[in-house]
Amino acid sequence: MKKKHAKRVAAARGPARRIDPRLKQALSRAAEGAPIEAVILFRDAGRRGAAAGKSKPEKAVEALARTEQIEYNFFPNLGAVAVRTNSRALRKLLDLPDVTTATVNHS
């Protein structure tokens, strides 16, 4: 019976978040206010049609961009966003609940 409960709890949390080690390194080495570029993928955000409107992750990024200096470009069909921001704001973005994967963006 305990095993069955453990499976339900794990399923409720969803898939594990995968943060690229290069992005973690960039975050730890970034000077205060220095820009970092990253690509963040969100759970299920790419499955919505264009007519469905903005996804929950897109709305969350836009809301955070009102208080933080964030340049961003959404790719709705991919469920991804490319961002250029400081380490503090990037950490807040990575804490959003629907983030599944994030990597550093080499331009």
C-alpha cells in the first residue's frame, strides 16, 4: 500500500526539472546585473493552438517582466521561451512551476 501512495505523490509532481549544468555554472559565475541568455521549455505549453490564447507560462513570464528587466521571445508551438536577463530574474523564471528544461543560449 505504501508503494502505491508513493507513486501517486511522484506523479503529482510531474517530470523532474532538467537544468543544464552550463546554465547552472553561468548563474553561479554571473556578476550582479550581468545578462545571461537562456532557453526555457515548459510542460504542455506547446500543445495549445494559437487560437487558445496565451499559455499559463507565457502569462507568468509577462507578469515577471513587469517587475524585472527581462527580454524574452516566446515560441508557443514549442512551449519555449528565449530570455536575456540577470541572474536574479533568471532564477525566478526557473522557479516557475511548469519549467521542465532549461539551457544556456549561445548566440
